[in-house]
Amino acid sequence: MTHTNRPLSPADRDRALARLRRLTTSFTLGGLAAVAGLGFVVHDLNVGHAAAASSASSTSSSASTTTAAPTTAASATATPSSSTTIVSGGS
């Protein structure tokens, strides 16, 4: 493809700006749709979300009738397996 160094006419410039605006809008809307779609998929696949909600409601109903101490087994077993170090390259 050869590149000429002729100046753009105002009509050419307007068409180019309209195309750029259309592409920017299209990619923005496409990205938002992709993020929303992935969000719905992840929300549906999150198995622990529904189990945690049902156990929280059953715990609150049983806590109102009895004085049971809250369990912390989930927090005790959730230990990180490795540490993550973030290194930023500087000048």
C-alpha cells in the first residue's frame, strides 16, 4: 500500500472521525456486553454462593432459638498456599 502525503480534505477528515467514533462506540458496547455476560456466567457457576446463603439463613434461624457459638472452621482452613510478590520495574 502506498502512502501519499496529500492533505486530507474536510470531507475525508469528517469520514475518518465518524469511522473512529463508530469503532470506539462499537468496541465499548461489545466490551460491556462481554463483561456483563461473563459476570452472569460466573455468578451462575459460583457453587458456594447459594450454599453460603442457605447456610446463613439456617444459622440465623437456629441462632434465634438456641445460643450456638458461630463456627470459624472455614476461616481456619482457608490458609494461603503461597505468597505472592509483585515486583514493579522502574527506571
